[in-house]
Amino acid sequence: MACPLDQAIGLLVVIFHQYAGKEGDKNSLSKRELKELIQKELTIGPHLQDAEIARLMEDLDQNKDQEVNFQEYVTFLGGLAMIYNEVLKG
């Protein structure tokens, strides 16, 4: 049986691949795919405006190829983890 952290990491990878490649490269998220992932997989997602998601995409897309690759996605998850940590610390 996998440990909880192994399961959590596996889920993060599976979710990336569930959304990646619907519109092209199977190893990256387009703007539309990222938006769908955020809106369906994060509690805050449905509350974000299109402009906010567009700014997030621009910030995440470090190589400016108009897609979010897995490394850029992991950077996003790290930022989310930092926010969650701050919230839990109070």
C-alpha cells in the first residue's frame, strides 16, 4: 500500500495528465486546459475571473511558449503549498 504522500504526489501527476494534451501537446497545458483544471480541481477555481487565470498563465509560462509544461505546473503547486502553509499557520 502506498504511503499518503506517495498517493498525493501521484494524484498531482495524474491530474496534470488528465487535462494536458486535449488541445495539442500531451505534455503541457494550454490556457484553456489550465483554466479547466483550476476551475474543476481547486476550491477557489470557480471564483477566479478569466483575467486572473490569464495573468496566472502568463506568470507560470516561464519559457513563453503559451503552454504550461509539467515543470511550470509543479512550480504552481509549490506556490499553492506555500499559501496553504501560511493559512494553516494562522
